[in-house]
Amino acid sequence: MKEDMRRYNLWLAFTAGLRPMRHNELIEEYGSAYDVFLAAARGDIPSKTAADGRMLALMKAKAEEGYIDRCLEYLHNQNISVVLFKDKNYPALLREIHSAPAALFVKGRLPDKIRLPIAVIGSRRCSDYGRKAAEMISGQLAECGACIVSGMAYGIDKVAAIAALERSKTEIPTIAVLGSGVDVVYPEENRKLYDEICDKGAVVSESLPGTVPDSKHFPQRNRIISGISRGVVVAEAAIKSGTRITADFALEQGRDVFAVPGSIYSPLSAAPNRLIFDGANPALSAWDILEHYR
């Protein structure tokens, strides 16, 4: 993408927020992001909904070159890159999903091709069994070249990312998808892990830099975790949980779902056991997952 056109695509990502379908509609209607910029500055874009009206008012207020310059300067100072939908290093699998993000903000580096991305997810308050299972499977997958995807939350997510960083021999051992801006560490106790992922892998988010964590952001974040991945491994989770939401997204997106079986008496094994009952692939080790991909 030419640099001048990229500038206005970035402006659209800054101002149009988390509504990728609307980005595409506007570009198709006006011809280019630059033409959308000019139309927004004139106030010529009609609103379809109340939410549209708020978004268009923001776009009009920020349709000026100085705003773009300030955004680009902030990204540069914070060492944040932006991967647009048509960039060659936009994750190929993510591009296939419904309502794929128009842009991803990245700290670290996304390669042009991610080798066997596998999400390992589960409860924040995991048991010792769940922790050990996630650590074993993530470490084995990482040793064999898979890229471990997680949400960098407490519990299973953190265990999976640490195992990948410790045992991977690949270019990008792990990717963390945040429900906040990529420059906002959440939870704060994971700052050391965050720094290591930024150094060796990638931290990504569709939210604007500076966005603070909010409960409404996490279901949207979960669709990206599954969307980036070839398969999703549920190590441990309750029936009603964010992990189950991610597994449901994976099924909708046509991803492979694996689950670690557990005790029928453990509430934290309820989700993986139910997923297996409903047809998910049981995962007793990484080899069950790797065999699936030959």
C-alpha cells in the first residue's frame, strides 16, 4: 500500500473504532480512505444509526492532518505498529472470519506467516491439574514449532504463554491478544510476561492504544484469539465462562476444537468434558493435536 494511502487508512482505523464492516462500507462507497477523509471533513457522510452518528461526529472532528501526525508520532514513540487488513503480515486465518478487524495494533512483530497457531485457553482460577495440563501441552506444541495464542490473562493463558516462551525454538513462540490497547498491560501483574512477549513474540489488539480494559471488550477479543488460530485447546473451564465463548467462536469460524478431559466432579472440567461429549477432539497430550495436522 502506498504510504500516502496508508496514512488515511490508518486515520480511518483511529477514528472509526471497532466496526470493521463500516470501514469497508465507507471505502467501497467513497472509493478510498482518502476520499472518506475528505467527505468526513465536509460532514457529507450520512448516518444510518445513532452509533453511526456518534462515530461520524468523531470522524469529522478528527479529519485533519495534524491529528494523523499526532497519532503517528504516538505510535512511533510507543513502538506500536499497525497491521491493516490488506497488509501481507495480517494473519491469514483471521482475514477469513466474519467481521475481521480492519486493523491490528501490534507490539512486537507479526511475521508474514504464522506456523501452526494454536490457542491454549482456560480458567483464570485454574486448578493444579489444569495448570499442569496447559503447561505440558503448550510446551510440547512449542517445541514442535507451533505458535501458542492466548489472552495473557491469569491462570491457563499465562501458563501457556510462559511454556511457549521457555520451550519454543521458533521465530514467533507466542501471540497475546488483549482486550485493551496494546500499550495497556492488564493485568498489571503480568508486566514481566508482557515485556517478554513483546520482545520475542507479539502482543496485538484491535482496540485503540490507550483503551482501558472493559468487560464488553473481552468477548470481541476472544473472536480474534480463535480467528488467528488453526485450533483451540480448552484446558480447563466452567460451563459459563469466557473460555466457552472462545470455543463457541472457534466452532462458528470452522476452527478445530480440542479439550482436555477431566474429573466429572470438577466444575472446571465441565466445559472441556461437555465439548468432548458434543464432538470436540480429546487432547491427552500435544501429540493428539499434532497428529490431527499430520
